[in-house]
Amino acid sequence: MNFELSQEQVMFRDMARKFAEQEMLPTLKDYERQRKINYDVIKKMGSLGLIGVHLPQEYGGLGLDYTTAAIVWEQLSWASWSQTLASLGTGVLPGTILMNVASEEQKRKYLPPLCRGELIIAVGAVEPNAGSDAAAIETTAVLDGDEWVINGTKNFISMGGVAGTLLILVQTDKSKGLKGIALIAVDKDTPGFSSSNVEMVGEWAGNLANLRFADCRVPKENLVGQIGRGLQNSLIGIDTARLFIAAGSIGMAQ
């Protein structure tokens, strides 16, 4: 088996390392001290296609393989994990979910601005009583006419306080267990939605937030994928996020 990188992979490796050295490192300490997100870096990554390395070209991504994506994630994390997560996390977790399970209309609405670095999307799954056991979620979504009414809380959501849109894991019918779980897209300016930032070790140049939904109403067409497939659809993105974290860990170790 040949483990040598292709010429294209070497090119992206070198480009990502150059970007990390020239665009991230010079101002990194300032952003970390101020606990601020570098939105200029996000937009620059978007212009180079780095946010959507593995996402399809027709939606603004580069359409490359996961090995190339992991190489890019490794090189950027060499400079800063928190800036890499803030910049690329939106394409890694929610972007992968949307790519695989969203409707065509939703893909065209969300993925192009996501890939350009113009839209940050977060995924809200973790709750006070549901961490690794995502099937135990208590946030509810009840269909009332043409709208979902969402109530509940989410904890420690990466980029949750600055995301323009959030994919929220909800329970539509507790009696159905896993078959009642769904993903619903919520825009940040929706009445009934609020967020509060959380400080933790790390995430110096990123964002972590708790989310609250109080009779938050969104159109029924904001359902992403099918009811009963919410957890499975989330895991599609989580699997890619695990690769992202592994590649980033190698970069940090270097």
C-alpha cells in the first residue's frame, strides 16, 4: 500500500501551513487575550475553500477526499486549535450533516454561505441531563399548525453564541423514544431563542455557549432530515468531527 501523499495533497498541506504562519500566528495572541473570534481569518479561509474542503463543489466546497481535509485540519491546528475550530467547525459538523440529509432547498440555502465564511452554523445536542447519551435529550419540539414550538436548553455548544443558524436535536414525541428525535434548524433572531457565553479552559479564540428555547417557533420546513433519524443524522456529522479532532490533535502535538 502506498502511503505517499499525492501532489494535490502536498499542495494543500503547504498552502494550509503557509496560511497558518502568515494569517493566524501574527495576531493569535491578541485574539486569545481578548477572547475574540477572528472573523477575517474565517472569511479568508472561505475564499480559499478551506472551510468546505470535503463538501461538494456544487454547494461551494472543494469536493476533496477526507485525507486531504484531515491534512488541512492538521496544519491549521498546528497554529491554533481554537481558531481552527471557530473557522472550520461549521463545515465539519453541521456542514456534513446538511450535505448528507438536508433537502436540496436547505443545502442551497445554507451550504454556499457556510463555505464562503459568511454564515456560522452550530449543532446543539448536549443538555444538562444528556451528554454522551444523546438519546436522553429533553428539549421538545411540538408541531402546532405550520410551526414547530421548541422548549428546552442546550449546554456547552461550540460557536452557539455567534452562530447565525443552529441545528437543534429535539424530541418530538417522548413516547416514541429514538423514533421521536429530530433535527430542526433555528435562526438566531427567532423569538424565544437566547444564548449566554460560557468560559472554559481553552476556546480562547472561539466561542462556547448555553442555549435556551422558550416557546421558540420555527416553520415546519426547518426540519432537517426525517423525524426518527435525528440522532443518526447527527452522528453522520459527529463521525467527521471525530476525524477533525484527531487531525487537529496531531497538529497541536507538533
